[in-house]
Amino acid sequence: MNEIGNNLKRTRLLKDLSLKQAGNLLNMSATAISKYEKGLIIPDSKKIIEFANAYNVTTVELLKIYNKPSLNFSSFRKKKILTGENLNLLKDVIENKIANYLEVIELMDFNQNHLEFKKYSCTNKNEIESIVDNFRKKINISDIQPISDLTSLLENLGIIIIEIKNINNKFNGFDGFSEIINNMPIITILEDQLDGARQRFTIAHELGHLLLNIKESDEEKICNKFASALLMPKQAVINEIGRKRKNISLFEITSFVKEYKVSYTATTNRLKELNIISEFTYKKLQKEIHDKIKISTITPEKSFEFKRLVHKLESSDFITFNKACELLGETTDEYNEENNNYWYKHYNWFI
């Protein structure tokens, strides 16, 4: 086992430092840095402090041993630009994030409400509408209402949402990952997303991978259809837009986009998919959107569940203050500042 060496390498890469640059910071050769990372040299406590200071991290971060789960990465979506060292780094970060989350769950002595997880058999894409209707009924959501906060909804069902920081743009091209580990469904996405509509669609798409037992070959297209139907249920779309439209104003589309927190592209694709608009109207809308709509207006969602659980464990004396900082990867000052800022921001109206 070379846990410290792995931590040193991961931290260096996340800081976007070459071996030579790290060596310059620590006044040693690139070869020496490499030997520490490979476990050929074991750093003593003094050297760990030097590494921590050079990389601007805590010593705990460099010493932590992660009980990493065994992941298949079968539902791991990325673009071609994410390869090599950055790809391996991302998978390492995901494993560590999940390890932290599983550790927190193991530490808890209170029960969470979990969805009785059921796989839906899907032999072709035409079954998606009824599957989504059944799923919405199962979780008591009407088929004529938008999902205002998909992240919170899924977390309340016991589905773990993990957000990965795109540090130094190392993980550009990562679309999403989902897997069931120890009977717990987990969805992983990038945290630093500017487009909330894309983020929500990604989460819904990954939920499709978790829920569907797909018999057809094109799993990605089926999961896209699942995401579209979940975020824009058929009856809701018909109620808002109508069963058949020859022309639709951009104002109508914009209103729908804001209410259902989806993208313009996803909306027009859904209208065409449901045969509400023709191919001609679809292309016309696409051109209008391309010419007039420049930026997304949907705010990305944020998961607070992991932090909430850690704070709950710490305030209930299940874990120490230092352990809470370790799990969150924060310094004591950052932990206290986060607590104080949150209190001031949300509760200073009591004063």
C-alpha cells in the first residue's frame, strides 16, 4: 500500500504542478518527488509538513487512508478530450469522494429513509413514457408539475449525489457517472457547472442508468429520453403547450424553460418527440433560439447533504471536530467560517 505517495501525487496533479515545479517548491529534485510518490521514499513527519505547506493543504489530507470501494465505472460518460493522466486522476478523486460518503453513512447511528430501489425493464424507447409515469407515481409526484429541485428530491429518496470540483479544468469533458454500491445508488457530476439546465439533465440521465434495465443496445439515447420525460412529463407539456401546434412564440418556449428548468434544446426536442410540432416548426424554433438566446438563465442546483450529515455527526458528538474537518477536506478555520457564514446569511433576521 502506498497511500501517502498516492495522496502526494493526486494533490500535486490537482495543483497543476509538474514534478519539476513541485521540486522547485520543496527545494528537491523532480526525481526525489517521484520517489516519494511511488513509495520508494517514505516521508517523515517533518517532510509531510513541508509537502503540506508547499501544496497549501492540510497534513491530514496527505496522511488520510481512504477505504476505497470497488467501482466498475460501467456508466461513466466522458468526451474524447478527457484522457490519460486527467482521466485516471478523476477516477481517483471519485473513489475518494465516495469513500468519504460511505464512511459518513457507516458512522451514522440513525436511519435514513431510502427509496425501495426497483429496476424497470426497458426493451425499447417506447416504454419510457409509462416507466416515467410509474416512477413519478411511486415517489408521489404529479405528472403535471415540474420538478423544482431535482437534487434535493433524489437525495430525499436516498440517492447520493456527489459533486466533483473541476480544479484547474482538469476534468473538462466529464459528463457523469452512476453506480449502485453497497445497495446505495450514487450519481456523480461536476460541481462547477454554469448551466443549471444541463446539470439537471445530466442528473436525470444518470438516474436513468440506475433505474433502467435496458435490453436495447443504445442505452445513452434511452437514458436521454428518460431524462427528458422525467423533467418534462408528457401530460404537463400538453397542458402547457397543447397537443398540436403549427407555430409557437419564443416567449412561450422561454416561459416553459424557466418553469421546468430545462434547456431550450431539450424543450424543442421534447415537443418534436411528442409530435406537438412538425420538423419545419422545430427547425424554425432552433434558428430563432440560436439567433436570439445567448446564455442560460437556469441556476445550477447545489447538494448540501454530505455537509449536512457531517455537521450533524459533529454536533451530535458522533465524530470529533477534527474528524469533521478531515471528512470535508477543510481546515478548522474554513469549517468555522462556513458555519458562521451560513448562520449569518440565513438566520440574521432573528437579530
